[in-house]
Amino acid sequence: MAHPSQLGFQDAASPVMEELLHFHDHALMIVFLISTLVLYIIVAMVTAKVTNKYIIDSQEIEIVWTVLPAVILTLIALPSLRILYLMDEINDPHLTVKAMGHQWYWSYEYTDYENLGFDSYMIPTQDLSPGQFRLLETDHRMVVPMESPIRVLVSAEDVLHSWAVPALGVKMDGVPGRLNQTAFIASRPGVFYGQCSEICGANHSFMPIVVEAVPLEHFENWSSLMLEDA
Amino acid sequence: MLNVVLKQLKNHPALIPLFVFIGGGATMSALYLGRLALKNPECAWDRKNNPEPWNKLGPNDQYKMFTVNMDYSKLKKDRPDF
């Protein structure tokens, strides 16, 4: 989850998010290098005591400062496009979960084998136990088996919502009347938080998403328990 | 027009990389837009002969231009025929 005064991304919990992190590091390094160079040139120009008034043109430097930026841009574009296509792949999921957005809660349906469905409301601040996170915890978490490809079908029952979990590198809009598909693999067990990412009314900030990745036996026990309770 | 440009190029050969990169970029964008227009199954251009192209996708078809980790033709078919 996010920490106070955090500047960077949350730790990656899925292979796609790791790729995004590495690409961000790569692109940011290029940005820092170019900015440092430009800042140095500005300072050098401003503090220079001798200036040359008679340079008209130079073909060599023009070639350099055309080819070099083009090469740099290609070096940014190729990994970027690769990740773009990687994010769109749905690689034979083991489980499909339907996440439906309502005003103002999410409901999850696991209908592959039995009919399991439940709502996930935010825990109000006055009902939190010590150690729980304000505005992020929910009464029922979306439990998924770890290290398995999970397909999430996102939609909405009333207005636009968006199902987002930054640690998994996933965000997909829930549009009423439309099924949007996304997928992730939770590479490690853990609890991953997200918040609704499309303005949906008064309590848009108060409908969080909690994904809990557990080993498969725990997932099977949990789903049996949830089916009995229903 | 082309003659003017060619004459300027002779005096300023540094413009050649510019034409190469901008021309190449514009060509690649145009080709991709053409591919999207003609081969994208999400939109129906010809209502008489090809009214619903999205219904013609098989389970093993790849319709994105490029896949990184996934070979859709090797997917096992595990659902019933209709």
C-alpha cells in the first residue's frame, strides 16, 4: 500500500507492474540525463565571459543533434510499446472474477464453479481496529490464489467507476452496460489496496478495493466458507 | 517544390537525417493507422458484406499486431462447441 510522503510507485506485486517499474526507471534516467545536460549548458552560457559572434552554421552539430534525440526516442519507444502489448495479453487465466461497481461499493462474483457473490464496503473510520488503514479497508476482501493468472471482468451497475490496484499494475474502467477485461498474476502473497478511480458521486473516495493473494488451499477454504455463509 | 528542397539539401546535408526520421515516423504511423482502419475487428465499415466483424474472431486468433509472451494459436480449446 502507499506510505506517507511516498514519491515513487508501490512495490510491484505482479510481473506487469515490475516491467512498468523498470521502464519508468529507464525513462526517468534518460529524463534526468537530458535535464542535467541542459541545465549545465544554460549555466555555461550565462556565466561565459567570451562569446563568438561569427558562427553562422555547422552541418556536423546539426546532424548530431538530429540523430541523437531520434535514437534516444527510439530507445524509449521500443520498451514502451512492448509493455503496452504485454499489458493487453490475457494468458489463459485460471480464474475469472467479476468486479461490479456500484454507488458506492464494489461487488465481486466468482461464478466459475459455484455462485459466490458478495459486496465489499469500506470500513468506516470509527469502526477500524488498531493497525487497519483508514479509508482503505473493506469488510470483504477479494481473495485470489497467488501465482495464478486471474481474469477480472469489470463493469458497473449505475455510473462510471474504475477498478484500480496500483501494486498489481491494474486499472480498468467500469462502464455500465459494458464488460471490460483485464488480468493480473499476483507474484507474492499479500494484501493489495486500491481505490475507485473514476468520479462516481459523493462517496467516490470511499469505495476502496482490497485484493488478498493467498496460496491455493487457503483460497479453496475461503471460498467454501464464503459459500456456506451466503 | 521538390527541386527547391533538393537544392537546399545539397547545401545543407544535415537536413537528410531530419527527412529520414520524420519521413520514417510519418510512414510508420500512416501504415499502422491503415492497418487499424482495415483489419480492426471492432468496427464495421461495410454493412452489406461484413456487417459484424467481431463475430468472426476464433478463440485462437490474434488480432493485436504484436504479442510478447503469448502464442494464441497454441491455446487449448477447453469449451464446448455451439
